[in-house]
Amino acid sequence: MRIGIYGGTFSPPHIGHIAAAKYFLKAADLDRLLIMPSLISPHKPTAKDDDPNKRIEMLKLAFADTPKIEICDYEIKKGGVSYTYLTLEHFSNETDTLCFLVGSDMFLTLDSWREPGRIFDLSEIWCLTRTGDDREELKAKGEQYKEKFGARCFVCDNDAVVASSTDVRRILREGGDASQYLPDNVYAYIKDNDLYGAKNAYIKEYIKEHLSEKRYVHCLGVAETAERIGDGLCLPDSDISKLIRAGLCHDISKELTTDRQLEILSEYGITPEDDYLRAEQTLHQLSGAYYAKKLFGIDDEILGMINYHCTGAPNMTLYEKIIFLSDFAEPNRQYEACIKIRNDLFSAPLTEQHLNKVFFDCCERQLKHIEEKGLPSHRLTRQTYAMEVLKMAEEKKTDLANATSKETAEYIKAVLDEKLAKNIEIIQVRDKTVVTDYFVIANATSTTHVKSLADEVEYKLGEANVKPLHSDGQAGGEWYVLDYGTVIVHIFTGGAREFYKLDRLWQDKSPIEVGEEK
């Protein structure tokens, strides 16, 4: 029996996946085709809100009533990172022939996967070209695999259906129409379960119908600006979806009467403080947060983003600051102050430090504008500005020129943590090598995030008067090294870190926490 295996994250499964599976089934003359969703892919980050059971359900819908195609949850039930050679070993037997389907990009890197020899021993490798333009390169690579591993490779031209899960998720989070990329039943499931921010489409339609044209365009601008900032900061897709939702909803009650806004708040047992009534231009942020909760069931995180978008608040979260700035800097606002803040915001690489500096400037400009106009200011606006002044005064420039290697390593860890790196470790190696005193190792969520983290470390240490002796990207962008002499920084994607196992090269290494002396 010829058994095909088609693996991937399938988040979500789209028409490109379906077309590839059907072509593979026919081209490889398969008796069975197993669609194999991974739990944790070694090649790409897993979304923090990923629900593998929902991916299984979408796949069942996508391939419903398709003969010979089965949805297999083996890798999900097995747990851990999904390595192809282990899956092939599980399904291998003496009577069946396994056929493994890969896309052209993956085909070209198969020899860098875990245990490539086992993969080639256990299965035929089938590769579908995207456009046919890369056929010669793929065939040449297949010959290399045959010569080195004795591989059985088949490169097939296929009328590619142009679609990607990344593009589909972006369309959904932006409130766009993804129907041309998804089977009807899968699209319905996504909308019913609000996956990938799909409810943003309904919210977008609602505000278009219920707000004035000018207000609607402004809300779209705020959502687009928040998305741009989120992308610049390399935030997770699910969080960017929330930023977009907050941007769409932030002025939902702006055009309601004061009496109607007070009615909405009374439904939640809220009596606004006097400052909201004195500075009436701020009331809509409070009423809007709860109106959006009533209409769309927003969570408390989004509620907070809306609730402070006008006045600000002391100790705002990063995401609350993003909506505050997006409201001020969105491209449809042509006031001089808005143009200045917008230019400042996007004139430098987006880091949390840069965003905080622009946020301070924005608070200062806003309070000055209110005072010049003789308008009443809200208590929260005054408190926010006072807090930001205090933070700026307390912030001291770090100087690591004469720091110990331990202090430098701790500072690098703090920089990586602020930039949302994962699994950060400081490894003491000075007793085992003369090369350096410490390794700092961290995970990034993508190759883009790898470079962003490396840039941030180099920028922050440069400000602290420390320059790298050497820096270089490795493994196609999945590994970046910064050598500071006594400290060497390694930033990996999750899959690359697991593959290279740098931690395990130092058998006696002891991860240490910041502040712990060894």
C-alpha cells in the first residue's frame, strides 16, 4: 500500500493545501493520504493562542467527503516538537511505501533537518513546484540527495493555487474578506469561533453603518496604525488582532449623546467621576469601552486599550500606549502636532524604548494644547504626564564600559526580555573555555524577530558604550551571533535552537538567574 503524509501547521487550512493534497494523491498514486497537523513545528513559531483541536476540526471540514484522505492527529497527541523522521519511523512497516510531501522551500533545506538520512531511507520525497520556474534548481537538489543519501525524489509541476496561511490570517485580523482562500465551511467555522480575529470583519461593518464617514475613516486609520506599530515591534498575530479591534472600537460611542453614554455606563453600575463631565471630550473613552463590551464582547485587555486612549493613565500597558499613540498619529489627522508625532514615531526603528519617548512627547503636547485652549483637563491626563516626567527623570543612561562580564550578561538578558524574547538563559562557561565568560541564549518567534532582537541588543549596548567584536547571521536568518568578548549572545528561532542544541554542548553548564553569583 502506498501511504502519503502531508504535514504542516495548517493554520488555517486553505484552498492551496487542498489543491496540493489532491494533486499529491493522484501524482503519487496513493492508496491513503494522511494530513498530519503538527503540534509544535521546528520550522516556524507556534501562535500563543493556538488550539490544535480547532485546527483538526478545520481540516476535517476542509477534506470532508474526500476519498482516501484522512486527518491524522498522531503528532498532536504525541506532543512536543514534530520531527519528520520520528513520524516516518512510527508509520513505517515492511509492506507499505511511505511518500512524504514537501513544498519547494522545504525541499531545498531537507538535508538540514533532524536525521535527514532517516527521512530519505524511510520515504519517497515528493516536491511540488510553485510555478515551475524553480524546477531545475529542485531537480539539481534532488540529484544531490540521491548521490549523498540514496534518496528517491520526485519533483512535480503543479498548477499552484496561490495562497498562504500567513496572508489569510492577516486578511482576517484586518477585517477583510478571505472567502476566496478558504472553503465555505472552514470560513464559517473561523467566523463562528472568532479565530485569527475574524470578528473584526463584523466590527468593521458595524462601525461603517453606525458612525459618520469621517469617524469611520478615522477608526480605520487608528486600527491600521496600531497594526503597523505591532508589526514593527514583532508582536504576536493574536495581539496585533486585539490592537486592530481596539482601534476599530475606540470611538464607538463618540457620536452618542452624553445622556446615552451615561445610560450605557449605568448598565454596568458605573458612575463617571466629575472630571469626565467637566472634560466632556473624554467621556467617550469610558463609555466606549463598555459599549464595545456590550456590542462585541471584548475582553478586559481591549477594554483597557479603549478606556485610556484619550486621557492616558499612569502605568499604562504597552498595548494601551499603542492605541493612545495610534489615535493621535493615524494618517488622516493633519494637525501640525499629529504630523509631528507621526513623523517622530516612524522616523526610527520601532522599539519599546522609542515608543515610550514618543508617548512622553505626545502627553506633553496634549496637555499643552488643552491648557492653551483653556479647556478643562482630566485628572488622568495630568497624572499620566506627571508619571512620564518622573520616569524620564529617573531613567539613567547605562554605561557598561567598565562592567563585569556578569553585569553585561544580565543587562543583555534584560534587553532581550523587554523585546519579548523567550527562554532566555545565561550560561557560565569561563571555567570550560578561554573563548568567553558567558553565553546568553534566547529564542525568537521568527527570523524577523531574530534580527529585531539582535538589532536591539547591538543598539542598547552601543548606547552603553559597548560594541561587538563580531556579529553575524547564520542558518538562513534562524541564528544570530553577537560577540562581545567576555559575553557571546546567541539568538535562535525555536527550531534552530532545538536543532543545534548549543546548550547541550556544555554538559556541566548551569543556567543562572539574574542577580545570582556563581
